[in-house]
Amino acid sequence: MNYRHCVWKQLHTSLPPNSVHSDIRLCYEVWLALCPMNEAMREHLLNSAITSDRPRASCCPSLPASCTPQSLDYLNDDVLVHVMQILYATRAGLKQFSMACRRLRRLAMPILFRSCYGNSSRYWNCDLSMASIPASLWPYIIELKFRYPYGDCTTSLGQSVRVSDCDHHQLQLSLEALLRELPNLHTVNAQGSIPWAVLRQILSVPHVRALRIRGQLLSHLESDRDYHNFPSCPLEIWHHIRDDRYRQHPRVCLADMRFYRTLAARINDSARSLLIPFEAAPLEVMSSVHWPRLQELQLVGAQNVDVGVEQSLFEVLAGMPKLRRLVLEQAHDAKTLHRPIWPQDSTRSLSWPDLEELVLSHPHPDDKIFEHLPSSLKHLSLRCWPRHYLFFHYPELRSMRCSGWSSPILTSSEMLRVLSVSALTQIARLEIEFVEDDGDSDLFRCLPHAFPRLEYLKIHRYRRQGSRDVPVEAISAALASLRQLRFLWLHLDFASAPHPWGMFNRTWDEDYAKYMATLHGAANAIGRALGPSAEFICMLRRIRCRNVWLPYRIVRENGAVTEIVPRYNAEQVGEFSTEDEAAPPFKHSARHAGFVYRTGRD
């Protein structure tokens, strides 16, 4: 089966060819031989392999005799656990492998039962207790995942029910009992609308080190707004992801900001990774404390428009010397000026000797932060958030305007100035987003010289106002010098691109066919010009709310490109998803039936 070959490929590349590598190969080959067999045959062969002194090939004929070890007893526990972790990560049959013998079952238990799932919303039962899980498995559970309901929920039969206060009380009691029975619990992943009472229960568990929330906090519904009994929580990871990234006003309430002010003052000494909605980030509190262990900071959301926010953000970053990953994705408020992160009058400096990844939305061309980036940087993303193409068409443009957002995108000349101020020759992944001007060709020619080790390049290039031509040949000639490039992602804003919601137009089929022909031609021209290391070139397609990259596989024979093959249903290219960021949701109703979605920009 194909997934077995994928597992063997990972095993083959995970370790150098030494004795441990041969142990893993033996273990994997035994697993390949035992998986297709029924239980009786598997037990017979395994017992023979363990107890027999004969060569392994005689007791298990499907295995090659080239491997020197003769039984599973030869493999030590570390090698077996390493193989099991790979099988678990690739979903390639760890359960079957663990059923071979008691020793493998014992070693697989901490991996098989490391995560516990509790869904109290979709299949409604108001119970998160451990009654259905044997007590012998409790010590192995280190990750708890659950969905917390609020308001109207749906049962397994599709019926809508209202969660009462009594149900909430029962859920909180069962959650408290569950947390008390898991001695090695390390990570909690919660989804839904999380009230303060539930947060307090989780934060009160002394051995919980990671808390990830996907949804909203209901701190504004609690009477205990001062959080005077906020538990001591040495959290290392706090991630709060909002499902409604394009939510309009109000995006944050004062109670949420008070909660984050209290949280920041409690976890600054222990935190290693933070993900906070930008509009709720307590920048003043975060700048007044030191973050000695923080390695990852992500601030995502609407712009914080408080007075002096630029100075506060700079002070926050100055107090994080151990940063390895910094993501600042903030929508720009249309009523504010576009300012740099590094204030012009600041006397402090930023020192990030270990920084490896930097993601900045709406970078300022005169920001001094680019002059002080360390040589350790390997991933640089200078982009727009939300994407600049969401400001072109109705109804996306309407959503952006209702949110009060604008998109101060850089021109080609400004982007070139930003990339030229520092020598970042170690960059392996680069993402840039800009609109063309007279410096367009200079920018493309600069990339191979400034970043000779690029393996991943994503470019969003937009046409200037009134321009309809895209210099595909000039772009392909400039990028041909990237000798280590493997993945190229291009959005070139072709004039033939149909409206994302244009499928309701009568000419949709003709417009879409013309656009796909343009994409195929550009991918073929650029793909054939790229260096020998190039594997994929991806072109962006926009259909309704989905923005999907169409990958083209570059096929070579004897060093020459023979064909460029599109892969329409691919969900991943290497380790990267083919999904770009989704557009704001929009429901096409009967009142839009007569609306004509024009091709090109509205």
C-alpha cells in the first residue's frame, strides 16, 4: 500500500545509515509482514520470530534476509518507540503494530492514548467525565480536547437544544472531576465559547502547561470581573484563535482586555509561546514586564488604535530577547496613519540573536527594524492582512469597509528598498506582496542575488492602476537564477481573472476557461525556465470564498523539463497547504439574482 512506502521513506530519511537505522528497518519490515495477516497467523509467526534461533527469513519468508538481526528482541525500546511515533504521526497502522505482542503493546500505550477527546456539543450529553475510560489509561493521557457548548447546540439527531445554567453547572463539575483524575495532563485544547469559570478550573491545575482556545472568551458575562482569585498558572503555551477573523465591531470588550492584563502579569516568567488577538493584547502591561523564556509571539487581528500603541509594541518586543518566531498580522485601520514598528525617536534597540521567522503585515518602507534583523533569520514574510485582493471586488470590499480597514500595500520600489537594507543570505522561505511600479523588474532581478538559498518563494504581485499586461517572460528570466528553489507560488493578478462570485454570470464558463488557459500558459513558461531544483509552481485561483493554489508538477527526464502537469485536487504541496486565506463569508441570496459581477476589478 502507498502509505507503507511513505512510512518507509520517512524512516529511511530520519536517521543516518548506521546500526540504529538497520534496527528501524528490521522493525518496519516485520510490521509490513504482519499487518495483512489474520490474528492467529500473526501470533504464530511472531512467536516463531521471537523464540526461534533460525534465521529470520526462514520463519517469516516475506522478509529479506539481508538484515542481520534475527528477532524483535534484538531491537531496544528506544528504536521501537521511535518507529511507533512515526507510525502515529503518519496514521500508518500503529494499532495493528501494537497488537503483535505484549511488549509492543506496553511501549505503544503512551502513544496510543496520549490524547483524550470529549465532545459535548455536537453529540450532546452534558458529560465530560472519565466513566467510559478505564483507570489504567489515565496516566497516559497528556492532552485533553473538548468542545464547550454555549447557547443553542445540535444533537446527534440534528435537534436544536438550549444549554441551560443547570447544564453548564453539570459540565463544569464533570470537567473539574476529569482534570483531577489526569495526573500527567500537559495540554488542554478547548473549542467553543469558554466562560471564566471553566478557564479558572483549567488554570488551577498545577501541571497543565499549554492551553489552546479556539473560539471566544465569555469573560464579559461573569460577575467576577476583577479576577481577584486568578489562579497561579505557570503556563508555557497560551494560544487564543478566533474563528471570526473578519468579525466587525465590536471585536473586543473591556472584560477581555482586563483578563489579558491579568494573564500577562502572571505568565511572563514561564511563557514560551503566545498567540493573542491583536485588539485585545495588553501592550502596556506586556511592555512593563520581562519575558525571559518567550520564543514565539503571534499577534493576529484588528489594529490596536490606542494612543502610543507603536511605542508600546516596540517596548514589548524589546523585552523579548529569546524570540525565535514573531508574527504580527494586524489589519490597518483606515483612520490611522501608516507608522513603522520602530519609533523614530526611540533610544532603545532590539536584540533577537535567535530569530528564525518574521511575519509582518503592512510593513513600512522606512522601518528601522529591517536594518537590525539577525543573520539567523530563515523565514521572512512581508505581506498584507487581510490579503490585498480582498479590497478589489464586491462583496469582499464591502466587508473590509464595514470593518474600517484599508490596505497600505508597498510598491515594487519600496519592497526593493526594504529587502536591500540588510544582508539576509540565509533566508530559505520568502513571501512578499506588492503592487507594481517602475521598479518592478529591478525587484525580481534582486531576488536571486539577495537570497541565493531560497527554497520557497511566494509572490503576490498586483498590477498598477490602468495596466493590463503581466511580464511573464521577464519574471521567468529573473527567477531562473534561483538554483535551490523548490516551491514557487505566484499570484500575478491577470486581467483575465473572473470575478470570484462571477459563477452567477451568464459568461462564467467562457471567462473561467480563458483564465485557466492564461494560468496554464504562465505556469508552463515559468516552470520551464526555473532551475533544476524546482519541483512545483503554484498559481492562485479565487472562487467564491475559497482562494486555492493550483499546483503544477514540473516533470523532468535526463535533466530536461518534459511537461508541466496540473494537480487539481491536491490539498498539499510538500508540507504546505494549497489553501490560501479564506475571504469573508457571503451568502448569495435572491436579491442578488440580477447583479452582474464584472470581470476584473470593480
